[in-house]
Amino acid sequence: MDAWLTQARDAVAAAARVPASELGLSDEEAGILLARIAAHESGERTNASLLCYLVGRTQGEAHLETLAAAVRSTS
């Protein structure tokens, strides 16, 4: 993660009172990032942040690759 995203993660973790380590992003997960799909496939850059929110709400219920495949199927 870059410096901005690390700072944002730390701030979100502090606000949610969870360890920042629980919000880590691996290189594999970064490669799957759904924001890229939403921003480029949907044609609306605002969809990227909204999709990230939806994925965040479902994370833990399904593997990130499963969620990415579901999103890709809508293209």
C-alpha cells in the first residue's frame, strides 16, 4: 500500500477501534482490486468508491476473488 492508503487505513482502523493489521491489503488483493473494474468497466469513476464500500461490507462472507468474479460477470 502507498503512504496515503496506509494513513487512511490507520485512520479507519482507529475510528472503528480495530487493529490496523486486520485491514491489511496483500499484493494479491491489490491485484484483484475491484475499484479498477468499477472505474473502467462501468464508465463512472464514482462507482469505484461505492463498489469498494459494498465489497468491504461483504468481506469475510466471501473470498475477494469470488466477489471480483461476481462483479466481472456484470460487465
